[in-house]
Amino acid sequence: MKEFKRNNAYFSLCGLNCGLCNMRLRGHCPGCGCGKHHSCYIARCSLNYEDIEYCFQCSEFPCDKYKDADKYDSFITHFNQFKDIEKFQEIGTVAYTNEQIEKVEILNFLLENYNAGRQKSLFCLAVNIFKLEDIKDIIEQLKLNEDLENMGIKEKASFVVNEFKKLSESYGITLKLRKK
């Protein structure tokens, strides 16, 4: 599908936050965002419609392709897919993309400073699901916590994971990709 192109690599055609995808971080995007692989049936569908940058712009949205779309996850969480579409429509392309860029920067900070080798998926999921303000609060706590300076990377990673797990409990969710 060489004729399929994306202008926004942070927010996909279907409403997923590609910049926070574990696979994209490793350079192996299996979906519509990177221009290398196009296994996505939604991307193929979009070629039948002119001037459709996002599925929600289509008069048929949400179509059958979205039946139970947020029920299960793939490489990236679909948990907030419809909420993210609504937020994108509400605040606009620039504001939403800027928020995603900020989340990607936070994700990179977490991976560089608190990843003991097994936290990438959890960090991708947490940064994707939680509100930016809540994530920023955790980051601020980390920066102010002097005890973290004396910890090894495994202890630091465990501390951050526990902070995100506490936040997930307040949201009433489990930080785990939902597979079929």
C-alpha cells in the first residue's frame, strides 16, 4: 500500500496513540503510522475515501470495523481509543499532538531512568492510559524523591511501577494489555 501515507505519526487513522506504542519505539511499527508496513485493514479502507485523515471524519464512523475495538489490545492499548478520538476532536490536532509529544517525552524519560529491562510495556501502557496531569504528578514526585538517588535501577524501577499501580487502582483498572 505505497499510496497510504500518514501526516500525524502520533495519532493514527483509527484513534490510537502511535507515539506511545511499544513496537514503534523499537522501530517495528506493524500498523499504519510508519510507512513501512501496512497490514491494517482500516488503512486499506481509508484509501476508498478522499480527504479522510481520521476515521471519525467519515460519515460511516463508527462502522463495523470498530465493533468491540476498545475491548482488546494489540501492541498498544485500545482502552481509551474512543475517548481519545473525542478529545482529539474537542481540542484539535495541534493541542492533541502536543500533548502526545509531551507524553512521548515522559515515556522516554521513564525508559531512560527507570527501566530495569522489563518495564517498557507497562510504561507505554501507563503513559497512554493515564491523564497527562496524573503522569506529571508522578514524574514530579520522582524528581523530588531524594531516596531514589541511592537506589539501584531495579529498586528505582520497582518504585515507579508501584506508583503507577497505585494510580491504576484509583482509576479502577489493571495495567496489563487485554489480549483475546
